[in-house]
Amino acid sequence: VFLTAFFACKVEHESKHCNGKGFQRLGTSTFDRVYIANQNCGHTYPTFLAMLWCAGLLCSPAPAAFAGLVYLFVRQKYFVGYLGERTQSTPGYLFGKRIIFFLFLMSVAGILNYYLVFFFRSDFEKYIKMMTSAISPLLLIP
């Protein structure tokens, strides 16, 4: 919520410095970059929330919460990098993809464990939680 509010404030600030009314204007390149960065972050937010919810519910809440906090920091880095040259936003974008993939793998592991318990009565929940807790700090490596 705070990150989205920050992005919206940046768009509003840049739009006040441009001539014309509305978003269909010939704005400066700064406004265009802020607006596009805001749109990009807004489009990925539902996917992030779905992956975070599934990973926390189906696998392990602590590593999912850690990955979620890191993802919010990475999106901030992406947004600020997008305001500069486009090449500055690439590390934040790639880092964000890696975190979403980690949350996806956590969700798949939780689903597989559910079906293993259901069909074969073998529970790997302790091992999955141990692995995700051990792997989650590795998300900080660029």
C-alpha cells in the first residue's frame, strides 16, 4: 500500500510539472518514465499478491514473508532505476522475477506435499520448510 502510494505521488508530482491536462498529453520524458514505471509496478502487483498468498498458505509463512519484503524493496529499486536510464531498472526487474519464481516454487512444493500426504500418507512438510528457510536468505545475493 505504501509503495503504491509512493508511486502515485511521483506520478502526480511529475504530471504537475507538465503542460496540459489529463494523461493524454505530450509530457516530458521524465513524466513518461514515471508514468510507465508506475503502470509496470501496478501490473505486477496482483501476481505478486497471489504468489505470496499461495506460498505462505501452502508452504511456509516465514520465508514467504521474507521474500515478500525483499520483493517490495526490489520494486522500489526498479522504480527508481526506471527514472534514470532504462538500463538502471534491469537489475531490479531481474531480481523481482527471481523472487516471484521462488514464491511460485514454494507454492508448487506445498501443493505437491498436499497430494503426497493425500495419496501416499508421506509428509515432507518439515523438509520443505527447512529447505525454504535455508534458501530464502540466498535471495539477497544479486
